[in-house]
Amino acid sequence: MPRHFLNFRRSPITKINFCVGSLGNIKSAMAIKIVKTPIKKSELAEIAKEEFGDIVKAVVDTEQEIMAIGGELHADEEVLLTEKESSKRENTWGINIYPKKAGEDFIEFDSMVNLKPNFGNRLRGVENSEVQNKIRGIVKKLIIE
């Protein structure tokens, strides 16, 4: 049975690279980027193309107004925000971004990390419309044409 390893490399800015492999053969690779300053929609489209085709998973911190993008799972992005940016669970919300869509279809509020019964959210979506609007505002600020 092959021995598995986890290779964790961090670049000097805010991009974290995770590579999972087996005896040097890379099985999968993903890069999670913490977004604090605006990025172009075209960059988001490239991330989508590399990962899932038409979708980018993201976790938004509504207190710090930052987000993590590019992970395979929302949970990975949430953990990164918690560990690297001291985000709090009650302020992190998982969304899916569709770079080629616009309006209401650009953001989808659907993630397992949104299940927070202790904080009043019992669904995979975001139940509070004020929180939804705050997330939309942060995404609009951080993703530019």
C-alpha cells in the first residue's frame, strides 16, 4: 500500500498551496487564495476553469470583509480564514460564485459551512437577508470587472 503524504507550501503573500500526493505522484492540487483587495472577474474565471469549470467556491468573512477562494471544499477555506486571519465561525459564510453569470445568478448561497444552529442558521443557505446583502456587498467590492 502506498505511503501518503501532505505537502504544505506557503508563498510569501496570502496564497496557500496544498498538494496531496502518493510517493511523489501528485493526485490533486489546489490553491486557496485569501482576497483582501479587489481581483478581476477574469482571474476568477481562470480559477473556475482550473477547478470546477464554471464555479468558484468561496468563504466570506463578513466582519473583516475578506474572502477565501479556490478551495476544493468550503470547509478548507473556512479553516484557512480561521487559522490565518483569525476569522470567527459566526462570521464566515460559504458561497458559490459563477464568474460567467450576472445579477442574482452570480452568487449562490449554498454550503455545508453555513449550517450553524448555534448562530441561528439551520440551512445550507444563508437565512438572514441582512447577512446575504452584506455578503453581496463584500463580493461586489472584492471582484471587479
